[in-house]
Amino acid sequence: MDRTLKRARVALDKRLNAYRPSDHLAPPPKGWVRAIRDALGMSGAQLARRMHITPQSLNGLEQSEASETIRLETLRKAAAALDCQLVYALVPNRPLEDIVAERARARALEAIGRVSHSMAMEDQKVLDDDLEERIQIFVSETLRERDLWEDR
């Protein structure tokens, strides 16, 4: 499989490790905007003025953040008005390399399983002893990364 992609995955995993596990980054029940505004002692009317919107619009903004329907552009503007920076990331639940390796193994097992079934029907059953070696060979020599995510 492609070494350049592997290096890219490892580098991205290093950057994202600080965010894993992401439980400590879960938003407060009323959202980050409201939590930070309250922590700063800023009223809704004051933040609304800083954002050049009405207090009713700010209320809608805070509600949409809490319900996870807010637009990133709107959240970025609110962050700027609160002297904050919006940080946006998708954090994989596991290292990317583990996800790819698991998917490659599953694809290899599917392919080897089909071949093993055919061979068993012809009374040429392959022993399970060399299964791990066969998986590694299939992954390294046959499987292409672009095929990993094709649904069969």
C-alpha cells in the first residue's frame, strides 16, 4: 500500500492526538457561546451589539449552537466578538492507521475467504496456520488503498 499515504496518516494522527479522547471537549449544554459569554460576565445585549445583530438574533444563534444547527461562519463571528478563536476538527475515534489496517484486513479476509471456499470445494482447503501470512501478502501485494472503501 502507498507509503506516502501512510506517512500522511501518521502525521495527521500526531496532530489530532491532543484531542483524543474528545469527551473533555464536549460542548456545554447551552453551547460554547453562551458559556463563554456568561463566564465573561457579558450580557446577551452586549454581545449582540459587538456582533452588530439584535438580541433576538443572538438568542437564536445561541439556541442554534446548542441544537448543533449553527453555521460555522456564524460561530466564527461569535467567537471573534468574544475574543476567541474557533477551532474546528474531525477527530477520529482511533488512529487513522488502525482504521486503514482494520479495513485492509477485512478486505483481505473477504478475498481470501472466497478463494478458500472455492479451494475447499475442490478438496484443496488451505490451512488456517498460514492465514495471517496470506493476509499480509494480500494487503501488501494485491490491495490498493483506493479500493479499501469501495462497497461490494
